[in-house]
Amino acid sequence: MHTTSPTLLGNYQHYKTGKLYEVIGIAHHSETLEEMVIYKALYHCDQFGSNHLWTRPKKMFFEELPYNGNIVPRFRYIILKTAVEI
């Protein structure tokens, strides 16, 4: 049986664009069983609209890359502050 390693669901920020995404789950490629991250754009895009879903290999989603002389995660987990009614 193939098991999925734990993944932190929630909000992530892309290293280069700064755009926000919500990881909503992990799926498996139907032929290779490779783990794939399923995530939703938290912004509007003229080409795809709002809340567009994306998939990327889990290994690639969580890899670290050189950027501006530093090694950074492709997607950085963030906690979004929510408004509190007083």
C-alpha cells in the first residue's frame, strides 16, 4: 500500500511572485503514483479567473531554490491574519 507523507495544509506564498495559494490536499498521479500537491490560487488572474486550481509534484512544490543569492523554498508556509470583530 502506498502512503502519503504528512503535508501541512494551509496558505503558502510563492518565492518569486509573492502570490498566495492555499494547499487543499495531496493526490497521486494515476500512472506513476507520484504525490501531487493540489492548491488553489488566492487571487484573480485574467487568464484563469479566481480560485483556479493547480497541481505540482510534491517534491517540486517543497523544493528549495537559489534566489537573489539565497536558498529559499519555492512556496513558504504563512499564517494569514484574520480580522476580528470588536
